[in-house]
Amino acid sequence: MTRTGRGHVRASGVWPGLAAVLLFLGAIPLAWAVPPPPVQSALAALKQGGSELASGWRYQETITGSKGKARLAYDPSRRAGERWTVVKVNGKAPDEAARKRLKARVDKRSQSAGKRLGIGSGWLASSDYKLLRKTPTTLVYQLRPKVGANSDKATAKLLSHLAGELTIARDDHRPLSLRLDNFESFSPKFGVKINAFGFRAKFKRLAHSGPVVVVRTSNFARGKVFWFKGFNDETRVELFDFAPVAASAPAPQSADD
């Protein structure tokens, strides 16, 4: 994320704005492969959690890049188009013009496909899984992605170069973490070569019996443009201050960066 002026933030690399939510929103259709029962349960928990979070929970979200940070607040009790509020940009309250520009960018990115690893696209349900190891509390599956029915070409090309692990709680089969890394260099478009790519996600159950949601994601990409200019992009997204819409939630401006 780079600054374009006072209070302005521009995305660099892969923008995952709202990624912690978009990771699991939408349907998860059954496709070519049928995941093992524990994985099916984990994916079902993510689908249900995404729906419950989007409709019934307030929360805040920080998006941190190598050169900037933005904090947003989400409130589903507001009418459509007004549920996201830009609270701070680089530690300061943005002026109204900057707030509108960033909000429009976030809204646009939230609707676009191919710029993120959207779990809702269905590729996790299509992928191959192999049980690697068991611990007293977890099941760890090797994950080899396959393209889901709703994945676009950009997402499909990215997934074809990745492999990783999905960790699930052994007791109730809720998802705990997801890790993906590239196993070879690849070129997402002409003149760009990615030598290292990684994606991480952490999941959590809200309250005692609340929804299972993504609470943290990070992604990094390192490589070269036209074989002489290097880049090293990293972005982190964190969700916090969860509260049911029926309960009172802290005012977005009250939290410190």
C-alpha cells in the first residue's frame, strides 16, 4: 500500500481489502473432488460463519501494507452502501474526500474477483486433501488446490502454482488455520515473475458458540518486473472488536491504531 498524498492510500500488489471477510463469503459448491468429512465440516463452518458475520456482527478491520495502514469499521445494521466506514488512514482521520475515495476503492475490490484467494469461489471444496498428521487437538491436511467452478482465470493461474496445509480442530472440526505457498516460480502476467508467494489465514470462533470467522490474513509476493526491478509486497488484514448488532459496540473512533 503506498501513499498518494495526505490521507490517501493506494493498493500495491495484491489488495486484500476486506479479504478476511471475503475469504469465506458466498456459496461453496461441491465440485470435482469430495473433501474428507472433517474438511467438509470445516468448510461448512466457514460458509455459515461468513453469513452470520456479514448479517449479525459489528467489527473493525485494519489493512496494513509496507507503506500504509487503513482502519475500517463494519456495521450490518446500517443500510446497504453505508455499512463500511473508513476510520483512519495512516493513524489519522481522513478528510471527507479521502474517506470517500478509499471507501469506493474498498467497495470495488470487494466485488471484483481474481485479486484475492476467495474461499467462497469454491476452490477449497474442489481441492485434494491428504491427512499429514494428527495431534491430540488437531488434524493437519496437505492441500493441493484445484480450481473451483466460480474461479476466474487469474485465480486459476495463481492456484495452479500453490500448495499448503489446512489445520482443523480435532474435537469439533472447526478450521484453525490455512497456509499456502508457491512450489515454483510463475508469471501472472507478461514481464512479471513471482519467485515467492505466501498466504496465511487464522480462524476463530466468536463467543462461546458464535460463528467461526477469519480473524487474520497475510499475503506476500516477491519477484521481479522485466527481470531487473525487484518487488517485495506484503499485506496484513486483522479483524477485531466483534460485537453482535443487537449489543452495543464501541464507537469506531474510540479504538487506537
